[in-house]
Amino acid sequence: MELAPLTFEALAGKARTIAAGGRQGHIHTTAPGCTITRDPRWAIVLEDTAEGRAYAWFHDQPIEDRAKPLAVLLHGAESVPGEGEVLTPPSPGVQRMAERFREGRGHFHILNPQCLVNSHPGRWAIVFEDEELGTLESLSEERPLNDIRVVERLIYAARPDPGA
């Protein structure tokens, strides 16, 4: 997938345009070296599914705080739970990924059935890139909202500043 680089403001504007037009689009948050970008920086990748195009904003520091409002805009508020909200436990596969993530290992991707980087078109995929274990996947035909909510909470949880 080719990524067109944009400023954060231009990327956010495209996300608002996609949402306002009722078009399909979604974002990925990526860590340095992620298979989606293969870049040494963090990134927010915006897929405009209808156009089959992807855009990216790269940054030298974690990007989750800037990505979260875009995730709510494009994925829906029900996907990104509030911090105090009680969550339903995830599936066993996602639970294993979550445990690894809490240990400071790996990073997640939630790939919808139309996602340009989804190697399982037509199915939902929760993917965990783990340097030790490789790529772990949880696949489903239906939207796995409980798993998505757990993963989104982990992705957007407050983390210590790596520069501190």
C-alpha cells in the first residue's frame, strides 16, 4: 500500500471529509518499524477505503493522543471506551495479545473487512505484531466489538513519556 505523506492538519481534514460524507475510512496507529509503514517513526495512517488511497502523518514521538479523536470520528464512539467504563473480557486470542502488550511488547492493528492492508479480505482481523512471537491474529466474520474495545483502551491508555 502506497502512503501519501500529509501534515497532521491535512490528514485530520481528510478524516473529517470522509466522516462528513458518510464514506468508509479508518485509521491505523503505527509504531516504529511497523509492517504497515516500515518507517522508523510513529504514524497515523488514514485509509480512504472508497478511493482505495492511504495517507500518513509521521512523527518522532508517540501519536496516540492525536489519533484518538480521529478514531472516535471514523470508528465510532462505541469502539473507544471511556477510561472508567467496565469492559467485557476479550476472546482468548486477544486476551493473550493484551497480556503481551501490558508487558510492553508489541503493538496492535484492528483491520476491518475492507481494510487495504487486511490479508483476510471480508473478515475482521485483530493483529498483534510481537518481536518475540511474530504476528498473532484473531479473525472473525462479525465485528468483534468486545475485542475492539479492549484493544482500543490499551492503545489509547496513558503511557509514560518516553522522553522523560
